Amino acid sequence: MVQKQKGALVTGGGRGIGRGIARRLLEEGWRVAIAEVDPKLAWEAAEALAPHGELLPLVADVAREKDLEGAVETAASAFGGLDLLVNNAGIMVRKPLADLSLAEWNHVLAVNLTAAMLASRGAAPHLKKGRGAIVNIASTRALMSEPHTEAYAASKGGLVALTHALALSLGPEIRVNCVSPGWIETSSGAGASLTEADHAQHPAGRVGRPEDVAALVLYLASEQSGFVTGQNFVVDGGMTRKMIYD
């Protein structure tokens, strides 16, 4: 009996961590769609990842409910269902609290948090059929902060909480987990601008890479993690366990 090829939707999959996740899934034989607000990035990702598999690029603004619903339904129709949703899309506004507008606050929460709820709601009927999984990509900024990152930190903290709420609401048919990356080098020519000090400050001895996150996502999407749900996994080279004094 030929096993059905699994299908995944990755939001914000045009670059960085999202593209790394899409690549790893393709390498493992998955069918993958990405929802990306920038058409150029979407098609560039499809071209760049062509050697690893056929990527379905979908242009969608995850802050728009109709766009997100359309992306979910298009991916599910193309793949004959969905086995994995990765809520990865995210933006940051970094400015002093006094200068942060309500519109900016709301937009960050719409992209980083509300979109994950909407995508999960839309994908749930498809994921239930195959006992699939949802993986949310949060951040270590859900646990610690730098100045002037209120909207981003709040959105990522909310995403961690949303994870365990969804796990209870959608289980046992759908498992829901969260990955909180630390410093992940995502720029082109990764590593070229990093210093020895950048690497050395991490207990693991180096700055992270997109494939570090992708490997965990693949595990959380697999049957090997069948007893894992509602959890937040920190992937930060040990930095949140490090005591730092001036």
C-alpha cells in the first residue's frame, strides 16, 4: 500500500526560519505550501527550494482573515488535506513605548498572534482527519526582553499561551506545540557577519541556524512525538539559562 504524501502549510515561509522549515519538510518528502505577504519572496523561495521538492507559493497577508482562510483552503485542496500547520509569520516594531502607536501594536498582534488563531481555526477540520499537528513559532522574547519590544514580546507570550489552550481544545486528534527560538542567524550568507564573541556567549558554543528549529518542527510533526502536546520548546543554545551580570 502506497502511503499518502503528507501536506504542510508554513506561514511566513518566504525567508529565514520559515524557509528553513519548508526546506526540511521538502527534504523529508512532504508537500509544502507557504503563505507569504511578499509575492517576490514567495516565488524566490519556490525557485530556491526547487532542488528539494515542489513548493506551492501562496501570496497572503496573514493579518487579513480572508487571505489566511484562502491560503489554508488552497493548500488543503492541493494536497488532499493537511497534516501540519506551522504558524511562523512574525514582525517586530522596536520603538520606545511613548512612540508606539495603537495601530502598530494592533498590527504586530494581528500578524504574530491573531493569525495563528485564525489559521488554526481554519486548518483544524483538515488536520483532524489525519490526526495532524500544529507548531507555533514563538520566541525567547516570550520569556525575557530587550527595551522597546513591548508589542513583540506580548505577541510571543500570547502565542505560548495560545499553544496550550489549543492543545486542550483540539486534542486528542490534533497535537499543538510551540518552538521558541533564540538568536537564529537568518541573513543571506549566514555567518559572514558573526564574530567569535557572538558564538562564544552561547553555552552551546554557536549562534543558531534555521535548521536547528526545522529539526524540532519535523519531530513535533512526526508520530515520534505522539505523547507531546501543549509544550513550549526553547531553542536558544542555552542562553535563557545563563546568568549575566554587568
